[in-house]
Amino acid sequence: MSPAGRGSYSFGDEGGGPATAVAEQPQALSADKKKPVLITGATGLVGIHTCRELSKHGWQVRALIRDPAKAALALGQLPVEFRVGDVRDAGALRSSLNGCGAVVHLAAIAIEKKTEKYTETNTAATERLISAARAENVQRVIFMSQNGADSRSRHPFLHSKGVAQDSIRTSGLQWTVLRPSVIFGPEDQYVNVLGRLIRLTPKFFPLPGGGRARFQPIAVDDVARVIRLCLEKKETVRQSYDLGGPAPLSLRDMTERILVAMGTTRTLVSMPIKMLRPLVSVMQRFLPNPPVTTGLLDLLSVDNTVSQNALKEVFRVSPMPFAGDELGYLRRITFRSALNSLFERA
């Protein structure tokens, strides 16, 4: 398998600029546009924006959801067909896939809870989806993995995504694997968490490990655009793509940009991760919705940048910057909303 980003194909300039390659001849889609595309995790960050992107470009969208009320708020304005069920339920997967031409598998968890574990939601559910897709003759599958996902990883989250990724690649289906760095957008669960923690700190903000951890944040709309292009381009079948934003940023860089976007200031204080671990452990034990876990704290040791960015090199998408208006959604975070978020239950 060729490394992600080393494709010899060009999809034109999705960033709006002039095309640099010769005009392509019309090609068959990699999925049947006359049939619905099932989206798992449809009410999550990427799911919402993928439903919008596909609907806007004429695709029939079917969303697998657990909470109809939440789905109505997030997707009610779109021509989306709802199927109520759990991605961990093999029967719900089969019935939701019936009659579909493709599936975009986005459902996953980053933080484990008593009722949801990595092995069940991230790994076993993916294997059930593969079986259901075979049974319903749905060959085209796009799988949202994670930059750094590896079945050999010592980090439970990356391990779970890596095992699922391996299952997809050996499924015999017409798969595409996407491996983004941290994704940001209005409904994200990373940048918003940093914003809430900033609101909850009065003057000083601790930076784990001095803020040296590196990321390459990518806008959710860019990810949704790539998903749509994968459905449209046969060349993406049986390919893996690493995706990132314009440039690598340290956690300190990201925090400084978040502070500017929020219109506030904090003194950034370097804090050894081992000193933060006891506090994080207490939050993880007693808060219904902890902002971070010890497992995610450990992930700061993993470089989350991409050396070959398929967003630009393959899909010809000009990445949105992690700055300015693109982070305007953080201004809505108040002290009260940040505090309340800690006690929300899924």
C-alpha cells in the first residue's frame, strides 16, 4: 500500500483557486449516487458537517442516530433520513444499511465511560459494521480513523482505532481510511474543551509539558469535503490518507490563538504532566463529563502532525487556518456554560 498522500491523481483545486492540472475527463463515482449514504456518528462534529456537505452536493443521506431529539436539533434543517439505533447493535446496522450504496463510519469515542468502552464502540462496532455491509452488499466504506492510530500502540484510544483500521483494510470491501490530526469546528470536543478550561481559570492557565505537544489542526469543513471527494473519486478506493491543517502548531501556539479568538488573556504556566495527573485522575473519577482523562493526557507525548498532507497534496483543498474567524465559535463560551459542561451526562 502506498503511504497516504502519495497519490498520482489530482482532483483539481477545491480551495477555489485556478486549477493547475489539465482538465479531467468525467469519471464514474466510487459510490452509487442513486442510493443513500449511511452516516454513523451523524450527530457528532464530523457527522453534522458531512451530512451538510453531502446534502449540498446532491447525495441522499441516511443518518444512524441514537437520540431523535438531538438529531432533530443538529440535522433537522437538512433532507436527511433518520434511522434510530446504536452502532454497537448488529441488527440496527443491517437494517440501516439496507438499500444503501455506501457507508461513512464516523462513530467512535475518545473518552471511555461506564457504558461505553473503546473495545466495544471503536473496535467491535467496526467489525459488526463490516459484517453488516457484506450482508447488505454495501461495498463502499469510508472509515474515519485517527492520525497515529496503530494496533501496536500502547495508548488505548490509538490502539482501538488501529485495530478497527486494520479490520477495514482487510475487509475485502472498497474502503478508504482517513487519518486526520485534531479536528476543530463549532461542535468539537478538543478546542472547545481548551476554551472552557480557559474560562474556568482566573489568571493563569497551566500548559501540560510546557505546551510542547504538536498538532496540525484541521477544520471540520475540510474533512467533510474530503469525505465527499472520496465518494466521488474511484482513485480513493483502497487508499489511506493522512490529513492536517496548514502547518504544525504546538499546544502553546494553539492556546495563544484560542486566547486571541476568545478576546481574553491568561498567563501561560508550564506544568509537568506528572503534576497534573493526580488532578486529572480526581476529575475523571468524580465528574460526569471530565474535560480530559489520564489516557488523553498521555497522548500529548505522541506527535500529532502529518508529514504528507493529503488534504493539499492529493485532494487539492486549501486548508482553513486555525485562527481568527475560524475560531469565532469559542466566544460563546461563558464561565457558567463551561462549569455546567463538567456535569453533563451523555
